[in-house]
Amino acid sequence: MREITVLSGGIGGARFLQGLLHALRSGLVPGAAPDARVTVVANTADDLWLHGLKVCPDLDTVMYTLGDGIDTDRGWGRREETWSAKEELAAYGVEPTWFGLGDRDLATHLVRTQMLDAGYPLSEVTEALCRRWQPGVRLLPMSDDRVETHIAIADPDSASGRRVVHFQEYWVRLRAEVPAEAVVVVGLDDSSPAPGVVDAITDADLVVVPPSNPVVSVGTILGVPRIREAVRATKAPVVGVSPIVGGTHVRGMAQQLLTAIGVPVTASGVALHYGARSADGVLDGWLVGDVDAALVPEVRAAGIACAAVPL
């Protein structure tokens, strides 16, 4: 096994990738070459434009984490960060004040935006940024097209009784404490896979779905036209790792968003949401936490190989 492709979100996917690379380089993955190439197809539907800059949180979290630049306590942003620019913008009364760019992080967004303005697609910009960070993986955005996730929430002051906010506002400003009524991904149906994405899936020896958010990370990647079809068509086994352990998410807001789309917040519920490849889904195998061992028969009954392990 020499080619491994991972469909990743931000923090959960990045930390999984750290473990995967360590295991590979240490010869701990049976059947895998220690120098196997890992390609990461990262979610870009969490992206936003802020103060005229293109911000790609999941791409940057993977890049910083694997390039040893991440703030490990927060799980996002740069280590030893300062916030002078954020404070000055707030002093001018510039909104939004709830989302701040650190001074070190700001450089990444400036370079990315300048390259995009010069006509380079996001995939080439990401490759250029990775030349500095050397993450040890080939990092690909799911699409070069603009795709943005929005969350519908209740708003009794509006005529419709609800309003739609950008995913980052839901997560950062509202802290996912407001019930999500629907997930709306703008531009997804008209997007195309970034160069190399489909081949990375169809030519892989193994495709991995890490414990990233199944709705707004892996879900949006699979929603890009042709990507789900590539996952279903690949000859490689497709194996997922549950983001739900003991009936709740380890981190993030998977619980809120699974509830919004009517999926049970259990390790087996997520597996059945993805579905078996033998039944028009995407999974061949699924790993659940050892505390969820009782759910293994339910997953196997759906046609997905399953094991309980100490996740």
C-alpha cells in the first residue's frame, strides 16, 4: 500500500493525520510502506472572505498542524500568536469583531489573496503555501470554486421566523449554542473537484474518512459533484473512523448538525448516514470506540465491516 487518500476537515482531521503519519513512518500500519504518500482532500466550504482576505480554516489547520506551526492548545491558528491587527480593527469599529485574524496568521491570508487576485487557482496557491510548511502530505482543496456553508437558525424577529448565518458565525460567534434548523451549502452543486482530487481517490490503495464532521466537513467534500462517485468507484477499501464516541462528539459541533439533518448522534448512526458501498453509500469499513462495542452488530447488518477499538 503506497497511496493513501484522506477526506479531511480541520482540527479532528489534522490530529488524525498526525497519528497516521507517525504510524506510517514507524512501520506500524500493516501492509503500508513507511514512505507511502498521503494525499489530503480538505474541506473548503468553511472558507470565508474577511477584511478583503480569503481565509481557509481547514486547509490552514491541516497545513499548520502537520508543519509544526499550530497552536496546540486551541487546535487552530499559529503558535505564539499576537493580535495587534485584530485589536486595531476593533478600535476602528470594523466588523466582524467576533472573528479575529492573528498577526502571524494574517501573512498566510495576505499571500493567498494576492495569488488568487493574480489569477492562480486555490489548488496552486495551496501548493505554494505548503512549500513553506512542508506538511509531509499532498494537500488539495476539495474544489477551486467558491463554496460556503451557511446555517439556518431560528429568528423570531424575521418575517420567516429564521435567518441564515455563515458557518463561521454559527461556530465562532454563536458557539453552536443555538439549535441549527438546516444546513445550506451555497455553490456546492455548481462546483467541480480541484485538479488531482478525483485521481487521488480512484488511484488510491486506501481511502480514509477521518473523525471529521460528517455534515459540514466530510459531507461537503462528498457533495462536490463527481467526488462521491469517485469514492464509490475506487478499487481501494474505504474505511471511516467514528467522530462520535460514547454518544457525543469528541470536539466541535457534530452533535448539533447531525441533529439538524435527522441523523442519530451515535457511532452507528453516522456509519448508516454514510452508508455501505454495497448499498449506494461510501463505506466498506468503520471503526467505533471500544465504549460503543454494542453498536458493532448494527453497523455490520448494514453491510459495513466494523470493529470496536480504543479510539
